[in-house]
Amino acid sequence: MKFPALFSRRYVILPTFTGLILLLSLLGLCVIWFFSHIGQFLSVSEPVGADYLVIEGWVKKDELNQAQQIFGQNGYQFGIAVGGPISDNFYGLDSNYAERSMKYLNGNGFPTGKLTMVAVPYSAQDRTFLSAVMVREWFQHHRIEVSHLDVFTSHVHSRRTRDLYQLAFGDNVRVGVIASTPAEFDIERWWQKSEAAKNIGVEFIGWLMVKCCFTPGEKGSQIEKWGAS
């Protein structure tokens, strides 16, 4: 009886030295292109012409100024300042970013009667997603049917924000996003500033986590809002 073979000969195609250099050069060009464009990729602005503009209240003052200007220029009918608890209120008595941003915008000349706030509670859920859920519930509470919605947020946070709002509102609502213009760095040369590099690294990883691993639970469920059963 012939014992069965445990190994067999196979031919493997390997690149030559010239081919290896070309492959490495191509890989290097891809890496360079990726890093030079990742800022623009994350900082996306694609409004959908909605009547309502959601303003993420945790952004900086100069970004809130941009949001106010965009509100007037784009003809929005109503603004919603949204935000969660402020972990460090040493410099003020405001309890959450929604309240603080609304006070600032109203004091800065935001159109009277055109702005409300949606305060987001503490939760184990993703903060941006929970903000989207709370805004959705605000519309439901006021019996407002919305088909289009724009969200203003901070530059490289915008792509992840749009994806999370779209996930919260579902396919029946078209969600657009408007990214702020950073004052501290040039989005096309983000590698020149350490703060920009840190923000982009965090946001890119966060966006990947949303695309591959984020499972919020069924709409209206306890897990969707609180992140735990």
C-alpha cells in the first residue's frame, strides 16, 4: 500500500527586483495620496437643501459663528442646537453644550424665534449617535415629518456625523452635512499641525468603527438610546 503524499511541489511567482521596486513605488504613491487627501475625505460638506439645520453645540465659537452665517445664507427655516453634558463647567454654569451654544447664538444675533435646543443626557451610547436619536425624537414629539435634514459640525468630524445621523433617522430621511472651516490649520496640509494630525487620526478610526462595528440596536429600543440593556 502506497502511503499518501503529505507535501507537493508548487511554483510561486515572485516579482523581480525591478518589479519589486515598481510595486513598492506604487504602494508609496498610494500611501502619499491617501494621507494628502484624508483631511478632505473626513471634512465633507454636502447639504441637501433642508428646512432644518442641526448645529452640534460642542464646536468652538468661531465654528458657531460659521453656523450662524450658513443658517442665514442657505435660507433655513429653523435651527436646532444639540449637545450633551459639559464635563468641565469650571468656566460657566451651563449644564450642557446645547444650552451653552444656544445662549451664545442668541446673544450673537441669531434670528429671534428660529432656534431651539435639544439637550442630550449621559449615556453609554455613542454621543453623536445619541444626539441624532434625541433630535429624531424631538421631531416626533412635535409631530413634524421631516424628509431632509442638514447637520453642521466640526470639519473632520463631519463624515462620521452624517453617517450616524443617517443611521438614526433611517432611509426615509435624507441627511446632509456641512463641515466647518478650521481656523487652526489648513485641511489640505493637516500634517503641519499636531492638533490636526491628532484629530484626523481619532476621527478616521472612529469612522472606521462606525462602518464596520457599530450596532446601535433597533429604532426606539433601550439599547439604541442608552447603549446597554
